[in-house]
Amino acid sequence: MLALTAAQVAQCVGVSRPALYKHLNNEPVRDMQAYQRVYQIACRINDEIGILDKRQKSILVDGKTLPRYLCNKQFGEEEVLVIARQIHHRMQDLTVGSAATEVRVTDQRLISRSVTRAG
């Protein structure tokens, strides 16, 4: 729902990527709280905004991306939800100008670079 890679999910829950895959294969998990936190936040974002796409996870808000905020344990559900809303509104603002027209790859790169670190 958040368009995160396995490595990003593993980082957010504080395990290695191989450990994440072991957990997905029903090996015991010592601490489910981190998984539950990410899942609850993902569900809240999905309920309010919808499923995020890959472009949205790279947009910066105050110099950080959504995965960075999600991995920071100091940010609760509400704070991450506020960040997700800001990202969603930025994406809407970017796509309003190009509504009903197909966006070329070069245009997508320019848009992405204007709102990410790649710029």
C-alpha cells in the first residue's frame, strides 16, 4: 500500500532484509510491535488517501521522504499521516497541470527531480 521495497520495510521494522523474508515465511518474530506500527500506518493512509504509488514515496517534505518518516520511531501515526497528506496534495498539484494528457518519460523525470533529492 505504501509502495515500499522489502529493504525499506525491513529498515522501518528494524530487521535485516533476510530476516524480513524469514518472517514472511512464518518464522517466529521476537517483536511484532514494529510490524504492527507500519501496518496500522499503512492502513490509515490507505483509508484516507488510497494506495500510494512509487513516485509519491520519493517526494521530500522538510528534506525527508515518507519512508524516512515512517522509519523514525519518534513519529507516530498522526505525524506520518500528515506527511502522507502533504505528499498526496503535492502530487495532485503536479498532475493538475497535465490532466488529460499523457506524461512523457522526460516530463516525469523533470517533475520527479523538481521535488526529490535527484534534482
